[in-house]
Amino acid sequence: MLNDYLPILIFIGVGLVVGLLPLVLGRVLAPYHPDAAKLSPYECGFEAFEDTRMKFDVRYYLVAILFIVFDLEIAFLFPWAVALKQIGRPGFLAMVLFLGILVVGFVYEWMKGALEWE
């Protein structure tokens, strides 16, 4: 019965070693030089310990939306590239249309100055 579960136990053991070894080595071997910037819990562009109702620039949201849009674009491109031979010309044209729409949105944000950081 142990022969049936031995590969699973080995797999779990190797997974634990691969997961925990870098954490332990990083804790043991890494230099520790704390300063205020490293110990700060937030790196989002404004001071973390001010009034919670303060206004901040909407460009943070625009950058996040741009990241999501282009992340989804890449998520659609990989399966499309793998199945390109099977889907043929209609699939290629559909992806060209999809990428064209994304490029139009990107150019719109570029012209509006959403990518300019002051």
C-alpha cells in the first residue's frame, strides 16, 4: 500500500523543499539594512499615514486599467498563437480586429496624456 502513495509523498516533499528552501536561504543569507523607505508598508505614490479622505490623482487608476487591458491581451494572444493553424484566416482576422480595437484605445489614452507622468 505504501508503494502506491510513495510517488505522491515524494512529490509533496520535493514541493515543500522547493517552496521553503528559498525562503529559508533568503532569511539566513540576505543582508538586513532597514531604513524608513524599506519599512514603509505602501509604495503607491502618496504618504500612507495621512488623512484617509485625501484626494489623489486618477492616473493611478488609468495605469491599473492599462495594465489589465494589456494583460488580458497577452492572455488572449497565447492560445490564439497556439491554435492559429486550426482557426485559419477567420481567426487571424478576428485577432487583427481585436488588436486594432486595443490599439485605438491605447492611442486615445496616449493622446489624452494618460501615459504622461509629471
